[in-house]
Amino acid sequence: MRLNHRKKPTGFTLIEMVGVLAVIAILAAILVPKIFSAIEESRYNNAIASINGVKAATMNYFAKQGGFTPNDTFDNVLITNGDLERPFATRIGTAWACEVKTAATAGVGANNRFNKLDGNNVSASGNVVQCKIVGVPVADAYELSKRLDGTAMCAVAADPDGTPDSGDEIPAVGNLDDKGRVIYAAADANGLTTVYIYIAHK
């Protein structure tokens, strides 16, 4: 007597395929925003770490030299002096510089100098060490200002509860920011600006 064995069908059914695709879509919807958020966060952390590296190198240089002389490539001076490992650069912007300028020429323009340090109108004087980041989207400029100076010294369009740093502030993203240690001009036609970060003065 001969038994007739039928082969079981192999592969996935349509319902199983739809189920798997639904699970993949749900996971993607959850993970993708977190991945992009982590990438954004790493850009800001990189910029702040680079700025803090220049600050530490500048303090070491000042301890040895006692002052600063105007120079458009001060990071190279710091490298030569053994205080900094590599030229100043960040993952934000398209061009970078670490400069020493006179207080009269530091910052963005005649009305946008480092003259409101810490929000109390203490002006930088003598020669000013500044980090300059060119080609910065204004949203990134605002975020750097917020992280380094706090919301109270950012260009804010509105603060519904009137309390700085409470989290409800509405950024004036395209406006000039002339307060604190991070200053920048209003955005250009492409939504970009140049950010200046105060490091030290003497």
C-alpha cells in the first residue's frame, strides 16, 4: 500500500508578512527620531568640547605668557606652544577660526561686541580671544547660545511665563544675539550666521 504524503507549503503567508512589516514600521517610528536626536546632540557636544579645549589651552598659554597679541590663527600659536592638539573646528558650521582681536574689533560689528558678558554689561577690554564659527544655521547658533549662556542671554522672541530657563521660551531664531559669551548677527538670506564665542581677554 502506498501512502501519499503531501508536502507542506513553505514560506510566509500574507498575514504573517503584513505582521512583520507592521512590527518593523513601529520600531522604525520609535527609533529613527531618537537616532537623529542623538546625532544632533553629538554635534552640539562636539562644539562645546572643542570650545572648552580652546579655553583650557588659552588659560595655560596665559599662565605662561601673561597676555595675548592680536592674531588671526591663535589656535596655531596654541598648538606650537604645546597647549592645544589640533586646530579649532566643530561639527557645526563650514569654517572655523580661533583669533585674538582688539576689543574694538572682536565680535560681529560695532554694535555687537562682547559688551554684555554674563548679562551684566561687563565689557571685554584689551585683546579678546574668540572662537569664530562661519556658516552656522541660526537654529544651531541659538542652541549654542542657550547651552553656553543660558536662555536669559539668548535672543528670545517670547517667554510666556517670564521665567528664564523654564523651558517655555520661544527662540527668536533669526535675530541678532548680542548678550553673553556667544554672539551672532541676524541670519542672512540663506538662514546662516557667523557665531563668535568669547574665550578670554587681557
